[in-house]
Amino acid sequence: MPEVTLTTFTAADGENLAVQDWPLPPAAPRRGTVLIVHGLGEHVGRYGPVAHRLNAWGFAVRGYDQYGHGESGGPRGGLTTDTRLLDDLADMVDATRARMPAGEPLVLLGHSMGGLVAARFVSMNLRPVDALVLSSPALDPGLSAVQKLLLATLPRIAPNLRVGNGLDAQYLSHDAAVCAAYRADPLCHDRISGRLARFIAEGGPATVARAAHWGVPTLLIWAGDDRLVNPAGSSAFAAAAPKAVVQAHCFGPLFHEIFNESPELAAPVFDMLRQWLVQRLPEKL
């Protein structure tokens, strides 16, 4: 099993972002590189099992802790600017491309808030990518009338005020060990700022509005029994997107973290991911 390497990337504004790489052996056949964008309150170190599967299928894997998360800089759940997460992803795509073999495909894989960041990034054409995988992306915030009122005022008067994000860890997965590990993980947090909440609330609908014009090959997979992200956002995107470009599937009984579900529930998720990736990205020596 390849060893994970830990490095620090300095963003354009001087902030440090923690980066993890799961490389392929030097002589191994390659299909491409996958760049992982994690969700709200977590960190990319939780994606080791996903990365190892991708390695086995011929993909080098890189991921980073987003600003205000994990071992990266910034207050937990905070943002310096409205576009901070998109700017950081652009920097990471540039840095990752610079170290990849010439012509090798780059795949973005985003989960939850990270799925929104990756999808918004693609919808705005900030950098070219070859394929996109979205796992339970936060495309519909499902806000109540009171939450909408707060978001109309809070980001203007106190954009850096951080409050609890309301995430209930028992609904991450049907696997109790996954939920317990999340609760015990010192790198996971429950904070969200007004500015970050506004990014999520506005970015989801703006991305869905672009679905009909989607041009990047995309696998959209989401949990039907999601209690943390409204699955209606994924359903709406899937209904509007070109079927020749976006393959979409709802895993009805699953909770939010479809890659971290109990083994019998997660198996068809990984089967679909593998089939989609290997069909589109041929192996090269």
C-alpha cells in the first residue's frame, strides 16, 4: 500500500494549506490523478480508504485541508473572502498539474461542501479539468425562512462570527464506528461563519442553474436518506443536466457519507465509481 506524504502548500495570500498525497508506485500503470475536496467541518485525512481504492484502480491521489479546516490555516469554519475556497482550489489545481505527467487527466472529487466547491469551480470554468465526481454535494441548503433572514443580514454585519453548523454526526453513516471516529477526531469541528454559510446558500442554487449547460464529464452520486444535505439539490441538477455528460444516481437508503457507509451499503457506490472512472480514463504505462 503506498505511503501517504504530508506537505504544506502556501496559498496566494501566504496562508498554509495542509496537503496529502497518495502516490502510485513509479512503474505502476496510470489512469490519471484525482484531487479530493472534502466537506464542511472535516479534513482530507478521512479519505485514506477512498484514496487507496483509487490507487488500486490506477490513480494517483492528492487532497488538501480547505482553509479553516483540518491542519490548514485560518479560524475553524471561517473565510477571508467570499471566493476563498474557489481561489484555493484554483491554486491547488495549478500546483497539482505542475507535478503531473504531461497530458495526464485530472479528476476532481468533491464531497458535500467540497462537492459544491468543485461543482461551482467547474461551472465558472476557473480551470480546465477532465472529469468531476460529486458525492452528496451541497447544492440545496434547504434553508428555513428564519435562516434565510439571518443570511440576509449576518454576513454583512458580522461575516466572521462563527456558530455551530448543526451537523448531527449520527447521520453521517449507518456504520456506528464511522460516527464515533468523527466525534473523537480532534481535526473535525462544528463551526461555520456567516460568510461561509452565505457561500453555501448562494453557491448551490447558482450551480444548479448552470446544470443545463454542463460540459465536463461528471458522475453525480448522492444519498437518498441524507439528513445533513438536502438531496433535492442533486435531484434538480440531475434532471436539468445533459444525460450524455452527467451520469447521476441516487443511493436511496444511504446516509450522507456514501463512501463511509457500512460495507454492504458502500459496495455498490464504489462499484459505480470504479466503472465510471475506468471506462472514461484508459490505463497508460
